[in-house]
Amino acid sequence: MTTSPVADDASAEIPAFPQPRAAVCPFDPSPELRGLASWGPLTRVRSWNDSTPWVVTGHAEQKTLLSDPRLSADFSHPGFPSPVPHTGGERPSTDLSFVGMDDPSVKPLTRSK
């Protein structure tokens, strides 16, 4: 893995996330999210609960991270960043959809071999 500069200057203001979507198309990223790419491929953001997860806007960095087994899609893990407040306690892992699963559980549900 190569290293890239990241926007994590403690003196810089950390932008809020998620930002409101543009009214044109609900699938387009907000102008603010597009603007984060100018900060670098990895940017710290501030979530609703004051946590500071990373947003990855660089394509090469996204590909690298999505293929790294150390990262997880399982939102039942403690500390998994949630973009919105949720009600209740921790979600049980039995409530996972395939987008919230890691290998080897997700393999039978996808076409990947």
C-alpha cells in the first residue's frame, strides 16, 4: 500500500458529515462532499455523535481499502461509524443484510468466486 497525504490537520475545522444532498438528483453527492476531494483522498469528518471517521474520496484509495480484509462492512462491530442516529442499543449481527457482511459469510450471496 502506498502512502498519500491526508487532510487531518488538527488546526483545520473538521467538516460535518453527512451533508445535505443536492435537490437535483438524490443519487448525486452533495457539493460539499465533492469539495472534500480537494482536501485529499482521505479526509476526517465530524459525525452526528461527534466521532471523526474518515471519508475516502480517492478512487485508488477506495479500491485499496475495499479489498483490505482488515476493514469490515459489518455495522454490528463496536465503533462502526453510523451516518445517522439510530434508536435502541447495538444491532444484533443476525440483522445484517449482505452489504453489512464480510467474507466468508457474503460469498454465497454474491457472484464473486
